[in-house]
Amino acid sequence: MSGLVDGAWSYTEGWLWMVWQSRLYVYTAAAVLLGLWLTVNMTLKKKKTVLTSSPPLSKSEKKKEKLPEKEKVIHVEGVRIFYGSQTGTAKGFARELADDARAAGFHSEVFDMKDYDPDDRLSDECTSKMICVFLVATYTDGKPTENAEWFCKWLEEASTDFRYGKTYLKGMRYAVFGLGNSEYVGHYNTVGKNVDKWLWALSASRVLSRGEGDCNVVKSRNGSVQADFQAWKAKFLTRLQALARGEKKACSGKCKKSSCKNKKEHQQEAVDEHQEKHSSEELFESSSDSESAGEEEKAHGSVIDMEDLGNVMNHMKKAKKQSEEESQRGKLSKLNGVMKTEGEEEAREMITPALREALTKQGYKLIGSHSGVKLCRWTKSMLRGRGGCYKHTFYGIESHRCMETTPSLACANKCVFCWRHHTNPVGTEWRWKMDPAEKILQEAVENHQNMIRQFRGVPGVRPERFEEGLTVKHCALSLVGEPIMYPEINAFLRLLHQRHISSFLVTNAQFPEEIRSLVPVTQLYVSVDASTKDSLKKIDRPLFKDFWQRFLDSLRALGEKQQRTVYRLTLVKAWNVDELKAYSELIALGQPDFIEVKGVTYCGESSASSLTMANVPWHEEVIHFVQQLENLLPDYEIACEHEHSNCLLLAHHKFKVEGEWWTWIDYERFQELIQRYEDSGGAETFSALDYVAKTPSWALFGGRERGFDPSDTRFQRKNKTKDISGC
């Protein structure tokens, strides 16, 4: 064994000695190998640098490399074609366009407008990859055809209704072709122009300039309405293929001089869009306050494009002329120190021609010189069995039988959340021509019934509710303005009660004496938009200099009423939600029967208001606020909830009988009591507890229905997050 070990060691020792003697060669070989390794690595690195320094691929080329053929982005899935036709021409064009689109490889669908419910389905087009085409004919007197009447009415109202918002149809792509006859001066292609304007006002994107077909062969651009359509259709199909390739614009707008054939067309389209925007957004205000002039001046203080200069100059000339006329009238009235008499002051109408035009566009039916009526969205909702407003949940009104009106469009406040962006007149006293109460009520009911009749045959409208809706049972005097300013408000209320119509009157708490002299109403509201002097001035922006004292006196006057009284609190996040203690003190001052707490409804952008969607509280935030407020009010408790309106109701404990809430109203009983009151000359009075009714379980706070009547069907819009609450 020792011999083997000695032999191995001798061999190893000899090998090591040999390596040591040849160490120079070993070092040389190692150096050569290291050099080769470094050379190879440097060469590979240079090749990589050369490759990366080549021109980068475009975004579209990168997408093509990354995405397999089946995963390529689809820009257009197809075409949805809507037609409004009386004689069948537009219907034929719709089918022809659908066939040609299919031949070009696009999926196509054709819809009769009467069978398509825009309230349910049109917002879905914002997220689809379909192009919507509207082929609409203009019928008698510039009106839509019978099958397009409801669609156009909905579109018009949505375009002016703040609850939908200016971006309601953002993402939708559309094109319009109108059919008309130029022999009818003043009504030529009115429907096509309006549909285009309304869609644009809701932020839908126009993919092609509006086409117009003229049945008057003498003036038709291509010789006939059919030829006009063929020319427009060819443009549309070309544009459709361009959109399918991912092209966003037909023209970049950077064409060289005289090199773009469509330059004139694009310029005209831009002018049309500006004029439409100018006409739809330019609203006027009749105000006794100098602030209105300042706001208007501010609106034109920004940079003006040269193409807009003509419109701006016309606007400024008109404003200057009106100012000069008012100044001249003022000079004449003060001549020799003789002021105008009261009768002469009243001769001036509240609604100026410009204001009448603006309010009419917003959907108002104006009455006389200072009143108006409008159909509430909840009235439409309940006609279709989709639920009523919060007053249905809290007090049992039938929303489809409720008329929303006002005998005075004027107001003494300019609230930041004003529904109408301050297009209504403002003033601190009645100084206008006055219409009789009988005329106002009669025309209000007639206009309301006419608006209800337009829902005959509309998809989803329940026949029994349509018939009931023609008979007004409730009147909400809360449309806009300050109804209590109307000098004959008591006469108006008596006329309502004589017709067995309940009265819900809202006042902005600036007229305490008028509140004290008010005859009994079914329910009297006071808007309590803030609880401190500073925040009230900031939110309501009242015209009265002594607005805070008037506010407090109005709450005290409310506390003197024997019938049902309500505080309406509107929560504006970051403005008035941290004033709990001050709110509780105001509630103790007026001791209302009920307290409605509602999150503010965003009314859209306005130069007159800095309010944004960030100021709208979530429903859970409103609940948290009300629960905190409830802890400070030992006599009140949360009774009802209407989640859809973002609204809760605090009720006085006197309306909780043996553990059950009685917040609803016995309307027949109220009519009996008010009749006795009138017959006795006011001697036989009554209180809020004399006409109560039991509140159903679904209306109570904490119920799984969240205030939605289970006899109706809840409808929720898909893919829409904007607030459309409000009432």
C-alpha cells in the first residue's frame, strides 16, 4: 500500500515540475484565449449597436409586429342606419345604404326610428364601434315625420337638459342626411339640421358633413333628391373605409394653399359648428343687478378668432343698443325729477324676446309675460313605469300626474347650482307687467296636457298612466325663479285647490313677509343652502344686501305655519358639508316638520358658476352627513331614502306613531280641510297631522328597495357614469 502512494506522489511531483518549467507557454496560451474571448464579445456588441441605430418603426408597424392578424385593432364594426320617413323615400335610401355597406364588407343594421328607444339604447352607441347614420325627412311645417317624432323630441330635450350633460353622447360617431324641398322657404331640411345640431350639442362626433337632398329638381345640387343622396352616399362610403383603416380625420387641416379640394367645405363646416354652438349657448339675462353686465363682458374677454369676430361684434352691438335704450328710458323717467309711476313700471314685460327664445330652446312652455311650465323627467319616467321622484317616495305624490310650473321666472338669488345657468331674470321686487292667476293656471294645465299627449304611443308608456297623466293632481311650484314673488300667489294657490290640485311651493327664504301672508299650502319648502352668512353669500349669491336677516326671518316665519313645512338642504361638497352645528341651530329656529337633504346636481359648465363634478357628493357621503346631523337633532330621525335622487328625509318624531312612520299625505283629506278653511274665512284652521298617511315599507330608510317603488321597474343606463339625478 505504501508503495502505491509513493508511486503516485512521484508521478504528480514530476508533472508539476514539468508545468513549472513550461510556465511561460501556459501564460501565453491563457493570454491568447482571453484576447480571443474579448474580441468576440466586442464584435457582437458592435453588431447589436448597428441594429439598434436603424430607424425606429412607426406605432402602426409596431402594432402589426406585436399583434397577430386576428388581434388587429378594429376601428369600425359596422353601420347603424336610422330613418324617419313619411312617403318611403328615406326608408328606401336606408336599405340601399345598408346593402352598399354590406357589399363593402361592413355589418349593417336598419332601424325605423319609431321602434328604437333612444332613452334606453342611444347611449350604448358611445362605446360601440358602429357608425350611426340618420336619414331624416322634413314633414309639414318643418316637423319630423310621424315615425321620427318621439326620437327627435327626446333628442331635443336631452340636448338642453342639464341632467344629461353636454358630454352625454361623447364617443358616438354619426352622419346625417336630410330630405326636404327648398320650395318650402323657412322649413327646408329643418329636421336634418336639428338632428345634426342636437347630436353635436351632446358631444357626438360628426364623421361627415351633413348631406341635404332637395326634392325641388330646379334647385337640387345634383338634379334630384335621389342624385343628391347618391353623391352623399359615395362620400360616406369612402369616409367609412378611411375610418376602418384608422384614419381619424378626412383632412389634417394643414393643406397648402389651394391644394385641398375640400378646404372650403371644411371651413364652412367649422363656421356651421361655431354658429350652432353660439346660438345654443348664447343666453341673455334681464337683471336689475350690475353683475349681469360684468359677467357678459367677462365672457368676451378671452382671445377671439378672426372668423368669430363678426358674431362677437354683432353681439356687442346688440348689447350696446339695449344698454343705450335702457339708459334713455332712465333719463326720460328722471326728467325734471319726475319718476315713473308704479303702473308705468309694471308695463315692462319680464320675458324679453331674447330670453323667450333662450327659454323656449330649453324646453319651457312660456305663459304670458312671466310664467312657464316644463315636463319633469320623473313625469316621463313614471309614465313608462320606471319609478317616480323622491316626492313620490317621501310623500306619496303620483309623479306622472305632477305639473311643474312657476308664476314667476324671476328670482332674488343667483345660486351656483342654478338649473338654468342664470338665464332667468333676477330682481328684488316685482316691477313687471302682471298676468292674472286664472290665465296662468289655465294655460299651464293646457300646456302640460299637450306635453303629456305627445307620449301617446311612445314605447314603454303605460296606457293607464297616460290617461291618468292628462288629469293634473299635483303642482310643484319649484320649476325656476321665486314663485312667492308673484303678487297674486295666494289667488293662484286658491285656484289650484279649487281644482283639487295639491300645492308644493318652494321659496329661497328672502321674502319673510310674503311667507307670513301665504295661505295654507299642501307643503311649504324653504331652501336652506348654507348655514352661515358667508357660505350663503358664496352659494346663493343673493341680491338683497340684508340677505342674512331676511333668511333668518323667513325661517322664523316658516315656524309659524301650521301646515306641513320642509327645509331643503342641498349639499355641495367642499362648500357647505362641514357646518353641522350651524345647521342644527337653523333647524331649531324654524322647527320644520321635515328636512330633505340632497346632494347637489351638477348642471354642466357655466361661466356663472365654478361648480364641478368634484362638488357632487356620493350617496354614501350624503347618508354619513345626515346621520351626523341626526345626532345633533333629538326631535328628528331618518325616515325615508331615495337613492336614485341622492336624497334622504329627516322627519319630526310626531310623524312616527306607535313605531311607524306617517310621512305620506292624504290628499283627499287635505282638499276637505282647505275647503273648510276657505268657507270659514280662515277661522277653521288645521295642522300637518290632520292629513297624514302611512308610509309604505319600501320607502323607509334601510330598506332593500332604497326608496324605489317595487310596482315599477328600475332602469339603469349602461356604460354611463354621469349624474342625471335631480328633480
